[in-house]
Amino acid sequence: MAEFTYIDAIRQAQHDLLEQDERVFIYGQDVGKFGGAFKATQGLQAKFPGRVIDSPISEDAMIGMAIGAAVEGMRPLIEVQFADFSSVAFNQIVNHAGTHFYRTGVPIPITVRLPSGGTPGSGPFHSQMMEAIYAHYPGLVVVTPATVSDAYSMLIDSVKLDDPVLYCEHKFLYRWLKSDSMTKGEYLPIGKARIVRAGKHATVVAYSAMVHEALRAAERLAGEGWEVEVVDLRSVKPLDTDTVMASVARTGRLLVIGESFPWGGVTAEVVSRVVAEGFHLLDAPPQRLNARDTPVPYHPNLWEVHRPTLESICQAIHNLLNL
Amino acid sequence: MPDVQTNQSDAACADASRKDLVRRTFYAMIRARALESKLGSLYKAGQIVGGVYLGKGQEAVSASLGASLTKGRDIFAPLIRDQAGRTAFGEDLLDATRTYLGSVLGPMRGRDGNIHRGRPAEGMPAMISHLGALIPMVGGMLMARRLQGRLEGTVGATCIGEGGSSTGAFHEGLNMAAVEKLPFVLVLANNQFAYSTPTAEQFACEHLVDRAKGYGVAGHEVDGTNMLECVDVIGRAVANARAGGGPQLVVANLLRLSGHGEHDDGFYVPDALKDSEVGRDCLDIGEQQILEAGFSTTKEIEEWKESCAEEVQASVATVQQEPKPDPYQDDWRAFSTPGMSGLH
């Protein structure tokens, strides 16, 4: 049986987009002959000559270029080598791409791939999660696929959208996460969350790589008799509050997990919405679990406990169940 | 509006075409000055919400660029002091007055104001305030046309000041255009002050045009107060780009003859600089030049000035009667995708 990884799905989606839509082209550092720092574009330049273009180390210019190309009718697909470096393009993303449709009525259909999140040894500048920053700004769609099939379908859908999309792909999942199909399971559009494990005692909301940590925690707690429901947000903007609320209505308890820094962010947004709209549904104060409030450390001993871990998630769920 | 000359022999055609270019440039300068003079008055009368940023002193440079480009074929991304370039390129006067006065009928519909306006789908992007951001955008518009097989004969141009040339976006954008060998023209108006910051605190090289060599692009330097020189040098830069000569950097030396905006009296600009050659008014010089060249007459210029002032007056009067944006009518949609904004 064929086996596909998360990054295979990203490569295949890019291949299929290039094949099916002549408006699509790829621009980024080392994406051409080299095939990208993570090999997400391997072989694509040879198959689609002239449409997979190497860029200088100029994140601002890369996104600025994409905005211009989009205005002229193209569907640029930009690879930022590491999500962390998108801070250099911050201005073009939030002030140019994000404001353009509201200001001028002309949409900017660009997709920016952000290889996100930590892997051991990557350190402070190759490990960041940027989704909360971009979700804060108007006009930007932010997606965080957690599965092989979502990595495929959400990249296809991102490029098809007329709005700018930050596609946050998790580096830890690249080769670790495997599936026998890229289109397995129920298709959901951007903006819909998925209940990935049903339960009745508590709801754990997660996204990106943390979905898998949450599932492992739910599995462990099942051995103790707790039935934990796990919701994969899939996209953080738009945020599917309805699915989260429906789950909380069933369980009465909420823990939201994110790999980002703890001040504000997606976990705070989810908790704030549930408290504001569903206070009466809650049997206990909703909880958040995030990374620590320091830069992402380099050494594996530090890195492992900087982000939420199986242990810290289990502890947080126990705490929630006892509140 | 000056007529375009046609049906001439080659040499005569070149002469006629230069004459036409000079006339269109000077006409745009007059028209921009008429509009900006009115905008200044409206600002002082409290009729304009937000800032007013004038291009006084930069008209020859800006109009020379706009007049060298063809709307519908070329791309022009004007910056803050490019009213004359916008006019020469063919921006509707109403787009300017509507945006300044906040009419909902304007291209920005009250969602953005003053010089932050454009019609991107028609080859004229709407600037954001962050300097240098338009440089890669124009590069991307050109790259799109290359991918679409319709780049041939097209030029993309934008403007910047010496202050904006200090940004990372300027560097990244110009370098990218150079790497891609795009038909791109960047006109840098060295107007001596970035808000209140003089050139000595902005850059340390002797001549900004020397930077062209570092980027691997063609460099041109021009006296920005000299209209004929601007028409020729900027026209040549545009022609070079069109002919496949790659990016062109034009540095124009001049003085900003206003404050940064109308809220700023520019007290920090030394009188000696105002009285020097760089402080000359390009409109005065242009008028003298166009008369000496026999391209126009005093009578015609007077008529242009009068008709431009009248058109500006009429445009403002029209727009003042137009509806302002209504918060209950604005759809408050930052997303183009239907339903996306409702989901938030």
C-alpha cells in the first residue's frame, strides 16, 4: 500500500495546482532546481519550467511581488523558507495584502506557505508559530492543517480562494505523519473545524501538530475512564466557533492547546469566544495551555518542555476534570 | 488638453513626438499645480479630513514619467508627491478630488484617503504608506505579464524619495527587479528632506545614482527643476526599459517646495537652499523652456491655466455635493470571498 507523508501531500497539491491552473506559479528561496529547503517543491521546476522561480533572500519583495502578480491575474504560491522569516515580510502581508481588497475592491489571491513550529535543535529563529500574528489582522485567512489529507485539500483550497492565505504547515509533521491516501476521510472546507475524537467529559481544542499530542493525551486518559473530545480547528481564521461551542455544550469543560507563545493568540481567542457566548454551558473555568513565554530554545532538553507535551496536556486535562 | 500629433516623416515624427511629450508634460504640471493649490486651500479651510501632501517642486519629474507611459499598456505606481505624474498618466481628476474629500463615489469609497488611491486593475496601484512597498509590487505585475506572455513593450514604473530609498523594501525590491531584468523604471526624487530629515542624515554616499551600479541597473541623474532635461532623461530611461535594457534608476535632484504635508510649514528648510538652483520652481522653468522652444505660446499657457483652475473648481464643487460614506451602508468586508467576513 502506498504511503504518503504530510510533505508529500504539500508537494502533490502544488503539483496538481500547477498542472490544473496556468495562473499558478511558485516563488521562493531555493524552490527551483534544489527543490526547496524541505523538498516541498522537488521536481516541480523540471516539470513546469518557468513557473517555479527562485527568489533572492528578500521576504518583503517576495510577498510584494506576489501582490503585484495577483493584481495582474496570477495565483502566486510563495514559499517562505521558515515561518519565522515571514516577519521580514510582515508589512507586505498585513498592510499591503491584508488591506488591499477593503481599500481598492481588488482581491489578492496569494497563498503564503509558512513552514512552522519546532523540531529539536532548530532554536529561536527556525521554530516559530506565526498564526496568531496574522489572524489578528483583517483580510487574511490563516489555515493550520494537521493531517495529510488536510495538508493536501487545504492547500488546493487556499490557492483557489480569492483572498490572501497564510498556510501554516508544521515541520514536525512533514515526514512523521503518514497516510495511505491524500484524500482520506471527510472533506471539509476552510473555516470548518473537525471533531477528531468524540468524548463527553471534556473538550480539548487544538490545531496543527498539537492535534496529535491532544489525541495521544485523550488515548491515555481513556485508559483511566475519561472520554475526552478533541476538536481540530483546521483554520484559525476563520475560526469555527460553532463546532467548538457544540462540543462544549456536550462536555461542559474546555481546554485549548496551542504551540504559540502564551500572551493572547488563538487559545485566548477560543476561550474568550466560548466564555462570551457560552458561559452557561461551562461547568468549570476554561483552560489554556501554550508554549512558554520565552524564545523557542535550541537544546532538545529545553525544547521538549517549551511546548505543550503529552505530560503537560494530560496534567492540564486532569486539572480541568477536577475543577 | 494638448492634441497628439500624427502623420509625419521619421525625423519630423521624432520632433513632433518630443514636442507632444513636452506639451503633455507641461500641461500635466499646470493641471497638478492647479489641483494642489486648491487642495491646500481646502485643507486650510478645514474641508479635508486627514492630511494633504503636495508635489510642489516635483511636477517636472513626476509628469515626465507619467507622460512617458501609456495607460492601458504600462504600469504606473505613483507615490506621495506624484499628482503631476498621475495627471499625465491619465488619472481622472475626480478620482483625486473624491478621495481627498471622502466621496463614497471615488475609487477608495472613503476607506482610504488623499494620495492613498489608485485603480490597481487598470495598472495604477494604490500606494500604502510604507515606503518602498510598491517597488516589488510593480515587479510582480511585470513578472505576471512575463508569465502570461504579454510583457513585450510594457514598462512598469514607480517613484520614491531619498528618504524612502533608506528602507529595506527599496533594497529588496530594486534588487529583485534587477535579478529578474524587468522593464522597470524607478524615479527617485531627492527632494532634500524626508519630512524634516536632511540628506546628510539620510544617506552617506556622495551621489545616490552611484547605487545603480551596485544593483546592476542603469543609472541616470537629472536636474529635477529642469523640465526639458526631465522629459529627455526620464523619457530615455522609459525607452531603455521598454527596449529590454532592464531596470532603470533615475535620480532627480530638486527641493520639496512645501512642507511634508500642509500641516507642516517646513521651517527647517534653510533659506540658502530655497535660494539655490535646486530650489527653483520647475513650473517657472518649464514655462520659459516651452516658450523658448516654440512648443506653446503665452496665450495658450494662460488658457491652460485658466481651464485647469476652472476644471478643478468644478470638480470640487461636484464632489462636495456627493454622498460621504455611511457606516450603516459600508459592508465592512475585508475579504473578497463571499461569507468569509461573516465567519471571522
